[in-house]
Amino acid sequence: MGQAEAHQRQLDLKMEQAEAHQRQLDLIIQQDMMAEREHQRHLKRLEKEIELENARAVSSSATVVRTQAQIEIFERLLMKVQQQIEKIEKRERANSLSEDFGAERTQNYYSRSVVTLT
């Protein structure tokens, strides 16, 4: 019987070792699952950051396009204003020349009149 008891103790010891080993495996699996969940959370954060950066880039691109369009509009308006200024300057020069010519004609008329009267 001593042999049977010794054999039973060996079996009990092996069973305890197997249970301890199983607890270690369960702990490793639990840690691995926690690490995997943390990894997934980290990936989701990175994906959100990438989406935000992409949205910012798209928004920046749209802003650049709007700004370029506004610049083009202002350039066209500036050209129109410059054309209007040029037209006004031409008109003023023409009026000035006309006034000068008219004054000269009036002066010539009076000069001739004075000459004729004398």
C-alpha cells in the first residue's frame, strides 16, 4: 500500500503542477488579450488621427482653392479699375487739350479782332 500512496501523491503533485501550469497559461492568455485590446485602441486612435489630418488637409486644400479664386476675382476687378482709370485719364487729357485749343482759338480771335480794330 505504501507504493499506491506514493503513486497517488505523485499523481496529486503532477495534478497540482498541471493546474499551476494551466493558471500560468490562463494568465498569459489574459495578458495577451489585454495587450491586444490596448493595441486595437491604439490603432483606432491612430486611424482617427489620420482621418482628422486628412480632413484638415482637405479643408486646407479647399481654403487654398477659395483663396486662389478670390485672388483671381480681385485681379480681374483691379484690371477693370485700371482700365476705368485709363479711360478717365484719356478723357481728362482730351478735355484739357480741347480747352487749351479752345483758349488758343479764343486768344487768336481776340488778337485778330484787336488787329482789325486798330
